[in-house]
Amino acid sequence: MQYNIYYIEILGEEKLKGVTIPVVVDNKRTLTNEQMADVAKILNTYRTVFVRSNSGDNISSKVYNVKGEIWDCLYGNVASIFTLIETSYIREIEVGEKYITLENAGIKSKVSITYENLTPISVNHETDITCLNTRNSMCQDGYCLDVVENENNKDQYTKIIYTEDAIAFSKLRKKKIKSINSDMDYLLVFYDKENKMTYFHVQRVYNSKSKLDSRTQLGFIVSYLLSKGIDKEDIKRICHVLNTGQYAIMKVGIEEEKIYIKMEASTLVEGILNI
């Protein structure tokens, strides 16, 4: 059978520098889990998304990497929405916010699309500002390592490795500092004081004791920066750096209890996938 496939770029600061995600439209629901896993292996990208439009403005999707299905991907959500906009399954509006219900791995979330002149400008995610408690802390070699947990949910905890030194961030990301051995997923965070820009990298650990979804990770990062005394007006852009060298820029708005994450995207290629 033939399926429409779109390559969606979650924008970096330059075209072809952002995160590129293939999205396969499967509205007839004919693809099996095994077929989706096989396609993801063949395409061999950071993420592969299979999306279905339900009634109204409800979307369901499945996200895979080369190892199998994953339950959490902020970029996969954005790519799903932009694909269904491109294919006119999502009804456009002239200007303002349009809300979409997105279901992935049984978890439903609401996101909004910002329109101007019938054109989608960005996809907006909402998450909470987290009350962090530091369980352990140490500083050395130009960085600080903190084990932090959500005061309101003790099951949400991670390691944050923080630096304001670009060279230290690069070394940490390339695993050149051996003292970071970890039994949990951790976040590398670099705050560029001069340009008021935050960079982060997620290091997933096999059999990690804790796994945070993408929104919670961003909530932890923003809350941590605020606890460092960085003004919320200086946390307006956060850049996720991947191992591949790709990156995605998120525009962040911070209110008293909420964080609003805006991400732009564009369609690079449209084609047909034969299975």
C-alpha cells in the first residue's frame, strides 16, 4: 500500500540545521506495530512518527526510534500537527489560537496552534513550573552536579549538570568527563550569560531509575535556572542539542505557575512510502 510521508523540520536558527522528523500519514489504520518498527529502522532518523487524524481536531500518533516504540517525544507531537495542517486534516483558522487534543501511547495532551493570515506560526505546549528540592550537590571542574526532585511528586527526579562554560558543556556532552557515571537519566544545561541563551542535552541511561517526559524535563530546567537567580526575561530561548549535532530552538514564556513552549516547523519534503 501507499502512504503519504512528510519530512518535517523542527526549526533551528538556519534551514536544514534543525531536527528533521519523517511523518507517515496512516488515517486508514492499516499499519501494524511491526511494520511501523521496520519503517523506523529503515528511515534511521532521530524519530519516526505515524499519525492518524480522528474525529474533529483529535490526533493520535505513534513514535518510534530505531530500537522500537517510545512514549514521549515533544518534537514528534509538533511534527504530527504540522503534517496534518499540511494535508488539511486540521481545519485552519484566520488568526488566533486553535486547540488540538493529541493522544500518544494512551496519554492525552492539549496543545495550541498559533495562526496568522491562515498560516500556522507555531505549536505551543504548556507545562508547570516545578518546585525543586536539591537532594545532593557538588561543584567541580567548571560545572555543578545537582540531584533534584519535584517537591510535589517524589517520583520525578533527575541529575542536572549545570555550567556557564561552553567548553565544559562540549566536553560533558561528548562524555569526556568520567565522573558523571550515572544510574539515572540526566540533563546537561549550559547557560550562555552573554547571549542569554540556554542549551541543554539529555543523556538517557539504560535501565534508568527515573525517566522524565519532555515537558517535565523543560519544567525542571526552567525551575532550576530560576533557582540560580536568572531572571525569567533572560530565559526566552532554550536550545536542545542532539548527539547528531542537530538542534531545536524553543521559545519560552514564563508566567507565575506555567511555562509556555513555542516551536516552529516547516515541511521539507513530501513523498510516497510504499509498504
